[in-house]
Amino acid sequence: MAVGVSYLAKIKRAVRTVSTASDISTELTDLIEECRADLIRLGVLSTKANDETDVLILGAVRSFVRWKFAQDEKEAVWNQQDYLVQRDELRRNRDYVYVAITFTVKTSGAVAIPDALITFNGESKYTDSTGTAIFYYVSAGQNQVYTISADGYTTVSAYLDVSATATVAVTLT
């Protein structure tokens, strides 16, 4: 994801530079992207890691850039430790590593199917009177299987790629 101009300006202030030189901007942009990639690799949702309005992400990015941009070893070590603490706190925060997936189950005539059994994310739930069931604390990932069954309907099994909170509409026949 591209780095916004105002976000880059915040990071420039964090490392105490006002330089408009393109090489400084390029290096800082690369460091921001490196930090985002590190957070994502460690389980932080990409939507969160790339959110330029999130103050916790901004704090982690600032520490990361200060660490990599440090003028001396003592400053580098301090900022590295600060980044590692912030990164680990983000990884433990459910809002940064899990999403919610909502299933809506209806007939081909768009009538809600209550009491349909949905198996997904290691648990099973029944739909409510509106044909809805919500699974919380779902990890991002590809090819996550779900199965939906209801009396009088053909069972449906499919795969879901999870990257953000979403609603999955399923029609049973």
C-alpha cells in the first residue's frame, strides 16, 4: 500500500528531519513498508498494518523507523526494544489479528433459513431467525472450509479466503 504524504510527514518528524530530498523520502517510505510487512508476517491483519489513522500502528512504525534510522547504537537498541514491545502488544490484541465472519443463509427465493448448522473456524453455530450466524476471532488465511446444512436442503461446503471482516451470503436449495 502506498504511503500517504501526511503519514510520511509524521514519520519525518519522528526522526527529526524536515528534508524534502527524494532519497530521504524514499528511504523512509521503504522503512514504513518494511515495518508493515513485518507486522503482517507476524499475524497483524494487513488492513490494520496499513491503516494510516491507527495510532497504535503509527507508534510501532515510528519506533521501527527510529530504530533503523538511529544515529548511534544506544538509540538504535532502545528504539528496537520499543518496537518489539509494541509489535508484541499488537499481536496480542484481538482487534489486530482476528476478524468476524457473518454468514447469511437463505433460500433461492431470498427467504431466511433459521436453524441452519454452520461449521467454520473450528466451531459450529446455528443461524438465528434471520438466517444469520457470526463467527468471531477468525484468523486471516486462505482456503478456510465451511459447511452449511439444514433439514430439507442440500448441504453446501466451500472454501473462504479470509483477509478482513466480511459477510458471506449462502443460498441453499
